[in-house]
Amino acid sequence: MATVTTVQLYELLSEKIGKPVAQTLTTYIDEQIKDEFRGNKDTIVSELTAKIESAKSSLMSAIIVLFLPMYLTIAIFLINYLKH
């Protein structure tokens, strides 16, 4: 797939449809591409943020599930130790 720069597009169009119209058209195309890129970037950032938040939540749940019994056991031992 061949790529065409904005300058090349402008030069090609300016010969066919005139400089003012070519400039307007290339500016419009640039803005459309930038808007689409921004939209895609925002979507990707939102998806990654959601995945990170989900991973944090899962990690916290795993930590609680793994360490809560240990903390409870230590607390019970301490209470029994302090009673005697």
C-alpha cells in the first residue's frame, strides 16, 4: 500500500482543482484523520484503564483471601497468649 503525504496530496490536487480548494481539502482530511486517531486513542486508554482497575480489584481480593486467615490465626494466638 502506497502512502501519500499531505504535501504530496496538496501538490497533486492543486494542479487539478486549484490551490485554495486543494488546501481546504487537505486540511479537512488531516483533521478527520486526527479526530479518528484521537477517538481510537481514547477508546484504547479507556479499555486499558478498565482492565487495570479490574486487575487491581482482583489482586486486592487475592491478597485478602490469602492473608486474612493468617492474620486471624496470629490474632487468635496473641489473644490466647495474653490470656495466660
